[in-house]
Amino acid sequence: MAGSHGELRRDREAAARADLIELRLDGLEEPDPGAALAGRRRPAVVTCRPRWDGGRFEGGEDERRRILEAALEAGAEYVDVEWGAPFRDDLLTRCPDRIVLSWHESGGVPSDLTERVRAMLATGAARAKMAVLVGRLADLPILAACGRQHGASGRLVLVGMGEAGVATRVLPSRFGSVWTYAGDVAAGQLSLERLLDEFRIRSVGPGTRVYGVVGRSVRRSVSPAMHNAAFAVTKVDAVYLPLETEAFEDVDASRTVLGLEGCSVTAPHKLAAARASVSRDSVVLRLDAANTLRWSQSLAGWESTNTDLEGFLAPLADLELGGLRATVVGAGGAARAVVAGLTDREARVTVRARDATRARLVAEPFGAGWGPLPVPPGTWDLLVNAIPAESGPDGVSSPVEGTALDGRLVYDLAYHPAETPLLAEARRRGCTTIGGLDMLVAQGARQFEWWTGQQAPTEVMREAAARRLAAMHGERNGRPEERYAP
């Protein structure tokens, strides 16, 4: 989608690695299918989506019909026609083998999904595209059941819109889809480069093992880039997905459909993951929190471990912590791992949180002190922030506003942006700083080894995570969907 024909053609040619290009003419003031298609080197689907179906075209239906007919005359391999378009049947009668019949449902997964798809396929359209908003991972089995029933036609495209629907885009064949969409126009879409290079979609097959990161706001996680790079270099046939969910029980609901063999667990689900496990290692039992799961066929349930403790301590390996005054900010699963690791190394630990009662619950099992925020001046040598970045306004503000940065070392477990406001201010105040990327890589390497039994390619994982962080920074400073998202 673009604002001018020149820009549309430029972006079309930049997507040369795709098999098929969708040209969204509804972003243009005066859509001209001939100009949009001129000189193309890839097959094309021409779409002119009206306002009433989530697009940008504001003209009448007669005008829109003329645009799509002109696209057919100009040689477009397909045109996309909405189920509700008044001229739908006329175009289907004229050239059904060049029609993508689409239905977009933004109200969630409909109870009659399978019946709708059956009716679409019965029209004889070349492709029946059903795009539904997936509100939670537990919706995915409904889509998969529809795909099993109708995917054998070779004409179905089934898309789960939204962040919880990403799996339908990376694993299209498991949902009966004949193709998938890459792009940056809608929520949940992944860029062409990420689908091809990070998720290696062309090599994902029926036997590919599936892993993922389960949590809230995982669209900003760099763990998919890190683990997929590790799978690629070690030639492990596996793919790692972002699995956005507000409810941990959705993981079990979707596990079979996805073929999920293991997952990383992030906020706010680490306690729930520990409780859902049928086998917990000693670290999980001690922390009552799990950040890593793997499915056991013999136990018919999840085994769990927690690599946060080991990952947190890795950057501190050469530092003498005995007697050091350490303040931990936060009261979640990550904070528990930090407190355990520091007390193991005989640091004098105090936990502080916005809710002092929660700080006490984290501190007392480990014999640590506790109190409210802000952190009083002159009370720490090591300050550790264990509050997830998204907990602050806009996900980038300092979680310890009002704290005097007058100690020696500041360690922020957040890794996006690479230099958080806390780290930037600590450096200005003369503190030594450690970013969350160090912990992320260390704990991720342990996860990889626990899942695969192979030694983790740690430097490859670090480089992939750093590249993804840099790309995310660039995207945030002017990505296309800021201009064109419906």
C-alpha cells in the first residue's frame, strides 16, 4: 500500500523475494490499475478495499467495480473481491479462476466460521480468503478445525488477524492455507524479510518442531530472532514464534494445534507456568516460577525449569558479591530469580516495589529486606531493575523515578531499547551499567540446550538479538503502518 503509483511500484519491486504481490490501490487518490501493474516481475493480486470493509477507498461501488475490471483487463492474475461487494456474483461469473473472494471479520472468530468458508468455496472462486480477528490463542483450534475440513481444496487462505494470530501466518499449512501474507499494514503481520530470514518460512514443514515465547506484549520480544538464528546455524528443524496471550491456560488449549514442544515464559505467566507443570526442577520449586517449559510425551504434561537465575548471574561472574548492598526493584517472577541469585552469592539484598506488600512476599523467603519505592539515597552498591519495560508509560520511562543513582553498578533486565532511560541516566551519573541483553542471551542459551540437547551457539544468538533490537529501533522511528494501518 502506498500514497502514489511511483511509490507503489517501488515497494512492489522491493518485494522481489515474494511469490505473489498484493497491490492495495485504496491507498491512492486516483487508482490506476494499469499504472500499478506496469513493468511488474511477479504475479499480482489487485485489491481496492472500501471503507466499509476496513480499507481506505471512499468512492462508490460502481467506481470500485470499474477499477477491479480494469485490473483484470490489464492482466492482474487475481483481483480481491469482498463477500459483501454488490458486484461479487457478476465478477465471479465472468472469471472465477481469477477471483480471491475475501471475508474480513473484525468481531472475533464467528461461530459459523466453517459454514461461511463452505459457502465461499461453493462460489467457485479461485481462492476463498477468510480473515478473522483472533483475540486469544484458544481461538486457534477453531481455525485449525476449519482448515482441516476445507484446506484439501487447495483454495483456502485462512488468516488470524491480531497479535494472537501470528501462528497462522508463520504456519499456514497447519491451518489449511495455500498462501500466507507478509507485510506491515495490519496488526499481527510480519515483514517479508522476517518471514523469510528470521522464521525461515520456506523450510517450515509438517515435521518442524514449534517453540515460542508466551506472555504479554511479546511482539516486542527479540527471543524469536535469537532462537530462530540458533536453530538455523545448528540445523535443528524448528521454528520459534511469539505467542501473545493474557491467559496462560490458552497455551494448553492451542498446544496440539501448533505442535508446541516447548516455550519460554515471560510476564505475567511465570507463576502460572510453574503451577501448570507436572514436573518441576529444583530451581522452579525454590522460586515458584518457571520461565521455560518442554512437553513430555511420557508424562503427558509440561516439564519446567527456570533459567533466569543462571542468566542473571552470568554477567556478574567476575564480581565479588559477598557483602555487597544490592537493591532489587520489582516483585515478579524475574525479581524472585534475581533475589535468589544474589542471596546465593551472599549479597545483602533489599527488595523494593510500588506495592511494598508484594516486595515483602518476594523478599522474605530468601531472608532479604524489603520496602517501598523510591529507593532511599546512599543505600545500595548494586541496583537491579526487574520491572518489565512495558510496565512504564510508553514502555520506555524509567521504573525507578525519584531514586538517587548514587551507587556503583546499575543492572537493568529490560533490553528494549538497548540503552534504557535508567541505564542512560546511570551512565551520566558515573555508574557502571549492564543491559538486559546479557541476561537474555545467557538464559536463552540455557533454554536452547535444555530443549535440543545441543550446545547453544551463544554468539550467534547475541548477534541475532542485537540486530533485531536495532531493526526495532528503526521501525519505531517511522515504520509504514504508522501511515497506512486501517
